[in-house]
Amino acid sequence: MRTNKLDQRIPNSAIKERNQAGQTLTYIGGGFAIDQANQILGHENWSYNINDVKLVQEEEKPSKNGGNVNWYVGYTANCTVTVRFHSNPLGYNGGSRDECREIQRSDRGFGQGIDKDKGRSHESAIKEAATDALKRALKSLGLGLGLALYTDDNDNYYDDSNTGIAKTLGDLKLTEAEQAQVKEVDRAVLNKALDNTAKYRWTKEQFLEAVMPAKKVPLK
């Protein structure tokens, strides 16, 4: 788990917009939020639970353009995110590898489904409520997990359309000693770290921090 990445910036390409009640709101997609959590927390270090799903709206009325009659269905849902911090993952100094602590964050989301088919309206609304609740729970963990959307600091975003960023080992300008160390890293891990360096604009130091634990032999 790389907790120092919790406050990493969000790329502009991940920010989406929608109009609601005459206002333009920004948000990130559920897929991006989950990918961020996997990248920052680690797939095995976090989980979530959706519960207390409640129907709050169910009505049939004409669509706004005066056409077909649609079902308007709304749900709320609660999401609890559990994050596990392993204090001694490798069992150093005779300690247990299972030493860890957990923190939980919860929040509530809303989702609305609109469709001429009543069942599909319910399905869409439940999925949207669950996703909204998950994103809201994750955001409390840091800027990189969505909190950036709730601040006024433009420095929390970066322009990932810029091509002048490190995409190869040569772009990182590694020293000879660093190059020798990186050669011991599994190629798949290297490629993933390079992708993240380009995606999140990591510095050389952040890149090295990501790949050094994956070395085939320990540092001397």
C-alpha cells in the first residue's frame, strides 16, 4: 500500500461534467475510482460493502420532451469501505505477518433510473446509488480518491494531454547506479510503473519507490 499516493493529483481526463438543477457538477466515474483505489491501496488491502438500500422514488410520468411515459425510480444506499494497513507484511524481527489494523469510512449515495421498463429503472437506480455511495466513501481517504473534486485548489488536477512526460526509462534520466538496480526488476512491474509515471506524472523518485520493492534481488 502506498499511502503517500493518497493525495496524488487527478488527471483532467478523468473529470466528467453533468448538468443538474441548472448547475454544472464535476465527478469521476466509478471505474476510475476503483482503479485509483487498487493502484493506491492495493487490490488485497481494501474492500467495500453496500447495504441499507432504500427505495425513495417510484413514479410514472411523461418524459421531458412530452414523448413516451417513463418510470422514474430513485434509491439511496450506504457504502462502507474497509482499508487494511499491514504493519509487518513480511514478518520482520520475528513478528507476525498478520499484524494489521483496519479503518472504515462510510457514506451514502443516491441513484435514479429512468426507463419505460419499470424493472430496468429499478436496476439502473440501484447500481447508480451503490456507485455513488462507494465514490463518496472513498473520497474521505484522500485527494487521489476523489476528495480533489471537493476543493477549490486547481493544483489538485493535472493536464494529462501533455506529451512531455516520462514514458521510457531514458526519459527518467536514471543514474548508472539506478539503472543497474532497475535491471533487476521484473519487466511486467517495470512496464506498469512506466504507465503510471506517464498517467500520474510521477517523479523519478516516485517511480523508483514503486519498482524497488519488486526487485528480484535485495538492494545492497
